[in-house]
Amino acid sequence: MEDTLIQIVNGKVITPQGVDRQARLVLKAGRIAEITREQGGVEGAQTIDAQGAYVAPGCIDTHLHGGDGHDFTEATPEAFRAIAYAHATQGVTTLYPTLAVAPTTVFRQAIKACETVVSQPYEGARIEGLHLEGNYINPLLKGGQDERFIQLPDPAEYQELLESTRLIKRWTAAPELPGALEFARYSHSKGILVSLGHTAADYPTVKRAYEAGFTHATHFYNAMSGVHKQREYKHEGTIESVYLVPEMTVELVADGIHVPPAILRLVCAFKGIDRISLISDAMAAAACLRPEHLRLDPRMIVEDGVCKLADRSALTGSIASGIRLIQVMAEKAEIPVADCIRMAATNPARLMSINDRKGSIEQGKDADLILFDENFRLQSVWIGGKQLKVEEETV
């Protein structure tokens, strides 16, 4: 079955060179075997007629907390599988389960659950590693995070966690905390993507942080300081400081709510498309295939298409996923579709150093694909050359 040839024809194929309306894809053994513009089919191949739909690499979400009524901090294989499948139906073919602030015991349990899931076949987005969004954040910018478990970086703790597994690939922290730069240097030396977030760091701190290994900004514009006044004087915030470090990459919660469309355009103009990744920051209420199973944290509500604290003091995460992020960037922020795909797939793959096999339609790479029409309705999702049944999102 794995050697079955599949050809996708009559699509608008989004490659690194742009949109190719003549290209035909040949898939074999879970990979893109050939991209050709030659006429005529491949003998013996199963033919998929894209009927004019876009054919693009699947979305890679490096910051995602939950979906289909589950959260990754449940730390069970069942939760991991359910979330991976639910987001796959929305066009996410690779994801990095993100753990919010929690007791360290939860992190250890989640690591074990993740190890179990990735060691066995399962249906859904491929899990490439974990993202820890805690516990070393600024409590003044905690957003929806649980303040009880916020703490200063603990070398014994983070060294033990990083030595215990190869699954941790990202870690978010506030660089202004005592010990944060030492944490960044150690984590960066282990190949971890260290990201600043939930932070009030000023420009000198951000500059030092970048030099120490903080090379990325978590949910840019959210849970970080901007320009502000102290008495009669203005001071730069983290947002302006990140702009002043040109090499620093950023990620955007591109639901059009966490960051309004005009600012999404602003970030694209100032940072440049190639330094931006799209993320969902999705919570349990996202991609709900069985809404009757949804049990929200009592501190939170879903309102106006987004998750909020019940007192409406802060946003806590999105309910958008995959194709919706592309749609918002294209329709509301008015970014060309091919550039939206770069931010949703190509850039995250490069950011996480998996671009040798994922993130773009190129010969030899994994056949992780999405087909969608001009209205951004998903037609089909392919993971490792196998088509996933697309179900309607009900929340």
C-alpha cells in the first residue's frame, strides 16, 4: 500500500517559486516523488483531480495547547491523539504540543504521554516535539496562565528535564527574570529554540537575551509590553525592542482577534515574511468535533470567536486552526496566498529545523499536503501521502 503511486492533477500548486497552475504531483511511499509539468499521467497511479484547488504544504503549528475538548496538560496519550486528529482536520499536518504553566510533574507526565504516542502509529498531525510555555514567565504578563506555578528559572529543574528527553524542542521564558540568560545559554546549547514571551523586557534586555540564545518571540504583540510612560517619560517595550533586533523571528496568533489585521500587515512589512510563523495558540475549544464533550476551565469563556478569562481581563487563546489562519492573513491582512503558506508551513519548518523533510512542496519531502478552494474551504488533507477524512469544525 505504501508503494502505491498517487498523482494530483489540475491544481494550483504552491511551491517555493510561487503558484504553478501546470504542475502535477506524484506521491510515493509517503513522499513527494516528482513534480512535473509534463503532459500525460503516470501509468498505474491513482489520480486525484484537484479541480482547480490550491495544493499547498500542510500547516505546521509550533504553538498549540489543545483542541476537541482536550488540553495537552491532561498529559494522557488519549488527549494527545484527539488533539492531533482534530487539528489535522483543519489542515495542520505537523504540530508541537504546547504545555502552559503547570506543576513540573505535569510536564514529566506529558513527556511520557508524548513518547507513547509518537512510538506508535496514529491518525492525525505528526508530533515533532514539545513546547514548554512555562514556568519561567513574568507574572505581571501571565495572561491566562496559572500564577501558582510561575517561578524563576531553576537550573536543576530545567537541566534535568532537558537531559531526560529529546522531545522538548521549544521553551518560552521571560528574559528579564534572574537566571533567564543562563537558562537560555544552556537550553540553546542543547538545540532548543528559546523564545521570549510573557515579558516586559526593554531593549537592552532583549538585545542581551538575543545574544544569550533567545532568538524568537512567542505570540508577538500578546502578553508583552509595548511603548509606555513612566511618569512623564516614554519607554520602549518588548514589542519595539523585538523590531530593533532584525534577526529575531516572531510568531503571530493569526485569528484576526489576538492581533488585528492592520497590525498583522505591519508585522509583515517590518519583519518580513520570512521571519514570521503563524500559530494558533489554540485551546481546548478549538477544532471541536464533539462539542458536547467540551469542558472549559471555569476561569475561561468562549466569546466573540476567542477564548477569554471569564472576567474579560485578557485573551487566553484562540479557537482558530490551520486553514483559518491562512484565510485571515489572505482576506483580512491582504497578504498574497503564497506568502501566507510560507508563514504557515515553510517558515515554521525552518524555525524548527525540519525543513529538510517538511514545510514545502519539493521532491523528496514528506507528502504532507492540503487542498483548498478560493474560499479557503479545505478539500482534503494528506499526511505522509495518506488522505485524512476532513470533518466539519462545529465550534
